[in-house]
Amino acid sequence: MLYHVTIGTRVIVVELQGDRVIVDGVDAGVPDLAVMPGTHVRHLLLDGRSVTVVAHRDADAWNLHVDGWPVRAEVVDERTRAIHAMTSRAGVPQGPRPVRAPMPGMIVRTEVSAGDRVRAGQGVVVMEAMKMENELKAEADGIVARVLIEPGQAVEKGAILVEFQAADA
């Protein structure tokens, strides 16, 4: 089975062949995945390296914390990707995705203002959730269109915190 995994602006092709995983044409071997029953925690052993993954699926993507780093990954199979390509509006700029609260929490600080240029992976907001500070990052290069929160503000999961426009807009 062939999957297209989009993280930020990068698309990674993942192919599952029986127990083997092929990532962008490179054989990644046979991963060992342990599920912690009753939780969203997974432990992945790949090439002798242990990785802890917390995975939550929402309507259109996977929200992951990989060894503590937040990652949003959209995953589509080959058939779904072909359908999207045939039905999407060609030529309509999509722009970078907004930064959303991955869980309920309190805004500690914002690290950008409207008009700032940001790079993929750049921290834009720090929020506290479950007694931990989490730095939320831009998924792609862009320009901050609006900052919708301020320090001390409580936010719910999924709330839009920062909106962007494409850097070339």
C-alpha cells in the first residue's frame, strides 16, 4: 500500500510491503511498534533507535508528538490522493496552515507579530498545557497575517492561534 505523508510543505512517500516500510524509496526495514494499552502512546524501535510517539487523529490529520516534538501529518493513500487531484481547485493558492492549539492550555507568550516573516519550524507561540510549556511552530515559510491570542489567554484544543499568508503573496 502506498501513502503520501505531508508534513509542512514536504511530501514523503511511504510504501508498506508486508512487514517492511519503504520511505521515499529507501528500505527502512521492519519497524517494531509497541502500543501502550489505553493510551495514545506508541514506542517505535527502528534501526536500533527507540522513539516515543503520542498520536491523536482528528478529522483531517494526525497530531503527533515525536520524542516531545509536535508534528502535524496529513496521510492519504494513493487512491484518495488521485481523487483530490481530480476534484481540487487548480491554481487557487492554499497558503501555509494556521497554528492551532494541539490541546487545551494557557498562552505563555507569542514570538511573532502580524507582518513578520517566518520559516518552517520556527517557534511562533509558547503555550502551557498539563504543567509543561510547548513551543508551537510554523509548518511552512510564510508571513504572519494575524495573531489571534495574547499571553494569559486560555485556549481550547483546535483554536486557531496564528494565521499566515504565503511568503510570495
